[in-house]
Amino acid sequence: MTVPATPPTTRRWWVLLALCLSVLLVSVDNTIVNVALPTLGRELSASTSDLQWVVDGYTLAFAALLLLGGALGDRFGRRRVLETGLVLFAATSLLAATADTTAQLVVGRVAMGVSAAAIYPATLALLVSTFTDRRERATAIGIWSAVTGLSVAIGPVSGGLLLEHFAWGSVFLVNLPLAAVAVVAGRVLLTESADPRPRRFDLIGAAASIAGIGLLVSTTIEAPGRGWSSAATVGGYLAAAAALAFFVRWELRREAPMLDVRLFTDRRVSVGSGAIALAFFSLFGFIFLITQYFQAVRGYDTLTAGLATLPFALVIAPVSPLAILAMRAVGTKLVVAAGLLTMAAGFVVAAGSTLESAYWGRIVVSMVLMAAGLGLVTGPATEAVMGALRAAEAGAGSAVNDTVREVGGTLGVAVVGSVLSTVYGPAVVDGLTGAGAPAGAAASAADSVFAGLAVAGSLPGEAARAVQQSFLDGVSAGSWVCAAVSAAGALVVLALLPAQHRVADPALQLSPA
């Protein structure tokens, strides 16, 4: 199998549309289920821990298997792996939608994550093999990145609309017709591509990567509940580090590795990937805060809360392609650093919010800045990573890009969620105890802001306001963490990321730079 010839210009952009549909399908499932959690809790009698795994089971399988998904596409054909993933995604979505228990739903979500890991890296790899001209490829990557960012808002909005009219299973059943359209579009438009010199399958490397990333993500998910310094958490991180160290050593010793880890000596790969990870660390951490804020502090229903996130979509859609134009004018370094600093500014604005802050004021301004910053980061940083690779490495390289995105987002939710709990818990206990709540009831309120509001509902006076203020204090602390991470990332980018793009594979540069 060989890298295909470049399709005609018009056809290339139709190919991009088909790939973006597949990207949107799996990206939206990162967020669409969030608005259904209260309903799932009631109808399946699910605990907070159960609901966490409904969300994180998808993320865990997705992140852990991305490298394997990219390698399978390189070896067996990216279109073939993409189509297989789409069919399995539809089947596992049906499994999740028809679950009768929380355990069945979690199994379905994990299976969906496995399928998504086959889809996501194949889309970027097929994009790279389709758009061989550097300028066209950069524009296509900007659009691809915009679709990923759009999912942040599309998920909650579509989930809210579905739950307004249908049962909770509809948030999964909607995947079936979309997957069918994506499969048909792929069959008509996509041309097969793969590594022209397929290597022996690296079973040991695949197992080590799955173990390392899986342990890292699962330990991070459980860390807030177990405690960051607990033996289970420390042991989990040590085991993850050992597995990843073994993976690196194993890949360095192989003549034909699943992932050539020497790529990370290229600062376009290492710093570009790091910028993506930090951007999604901050974004997903904040999204975890803001979705609760809209419902608990502002009192929005699920649909209104989803619609309130639309500024993300309205801003990131135009900014992502413009970021590619800016990259051509001033270089990758300045655009990515400016994006991270713009995100940091958005988090600083959010950190200053009060209970009286207007939505059409500080809240919207903060989201606009975050979305604009994300749009400036993702396209140019992704182009820096992919431009450093040979065409035959497109699948594994896109899997690296996608893995750091997912792992960064998962770490963001866990770390920022832990900061929120650390600030909110003691504050809400003191506030409710002062308002007359029994010690046991006040302690139970520390589990979540919704538990706090339930306790406050039986108390006179300003008890509910005390709960909301405690939660807002946690949101502010979490926002400062996101701001610090984004600003630190900008400094690293300015210090280490090459100023201009450089193409590693001459075969990919068919027009003047």
C-alpha cells in the first residue's frame, strides 16, 4: 500500500468535510453526556462515582488506545480503520442507549471510547495524505481544529435539546444516523492511504503504551477521591511512569517502532504537543467548572446551560482558520504563544466573577477570550507537529497529537476539580453550619454544589447564597490555576518553539512556502 496521489482541488475539500463529520462525532461525545448526568443519576440511581465513570470511561479508553489506533491505520489502511471505527461507534452507542443499569452504561461508554480511538487519529492522518501542499494543509488543519473546538459548545447544546424532548438514551442514539452518513461519505470520497512499508505489529509496544497511558489517566481520575498523596495515587503514577519508561526504551531498541520516540527531540513535536496539552488542560478544567456554575449559581436548566456555552463555538469557528493566516505572516511561535496568553487572560477575567456578575458581561468576555486563544493555539500547534513528520508516520503522529489533547483535558478536569473541592468543601461546611444546618448535613453538602443547595433548601435565610459563594470561590481558585498553566505554557513556547514552520518530508511540500 502506498500514499495516494493528491485528489483534485474540489474533491479535497469534500474529503475534509467528510473527515470533519467523523471528528465532530467522537469529539461531541466528550461533552454531550455531561448535561444528561442529573437525569442518569435519577433514573439509574447512580452515585456521584458512577456518574464520573460514565464520563471518564469514554475518556480513559479513548486516550489509552489512540496510539494503537494510529499505528493500526498506518499498517492496515487509514480509511479501513476509520470505517471500522465508525461502524463500531454506532453499535456501541446503541449499547449505551439501551443500558438498564449504570454498570451496563459504563461498559457501553468504554466500548465507545475504544471505537473513537480508531476514528480520531485516522482523520488527521487522512487529512495530511490528502492535502500535500503546505498552505492548503495548514488551512485544512485549521478547519479540522475548529471542529474539535466547536464540540465544546455543540455537545451541551445538542444534549440539552435532546433531553428537552426525548429520554436520556437519545444523546447516544443520535450517533447512529451521523455515523451512517460518515461511513457513506468516506466510502465515496476517501482514498486509502497507509505506510508504504508496513512494519511488523509491535504487540509489546502497544501493550506498554496502553498500560502507561491508561494508568496515568485512571489514576488522575481517581486521585481527587483517593487523595493526591495517598498510596494508591502515588503507586498508580509510579506504575504509569514505569510503563511509559519501558515503552520509550522498547521503541528506541526496535528497528521499526510503533512510534519513533526520537521525534520528540524535534521541538516542533515536543513543544507543539505540549502547547496543545496545556491548552486543553485549561479548557476542559474550566468547562468542568462553568457547566456546574450555569446550573447551580445562575439556575439555568440543561438547555439554557448548553446554549450559554455558544460563545465558544461562535468565536472559535472564525478564529481557527484566521490563526493559520497569522501563522504564515508572523510565524508559529508568536501565534501559539499569543493564543495561550489570550486564554490566560480569559481565565483571569473569570476568576474575578461575583454572584452579581452579568452573563452578558464578564462571563461572555471570559469565554470569548478563551475560545479565541484556543483557536490560535490548536491549528498552528497541530501543523507544527504534523509538519515535522514523514507522510508514512501520519497515523502515529496524529495519534500523539490526539493523545496529548485527551490526556491534557483529563488532567485538567481532575486537577481543577480537586482545587474546586479543596476550596468549596470547607467553605460550604462552615457556611451551612453557621446557618444552622446539622453537622452531618453540612458535611454531606461538601460532596457537590447540588448537594449543598439541597441542604440549603431546608434552611432559612441566606443559606443558598452561602453555598453558591463557596462554590464560586472554588471556581475562582480553579480559574487562577488555568490562568497560571496557560501563561506558563506561553513562556515555554516563546523560549523553545521554532519561530517558523519547516517541512520534514520534501514530498509534502509541493508548492513554495
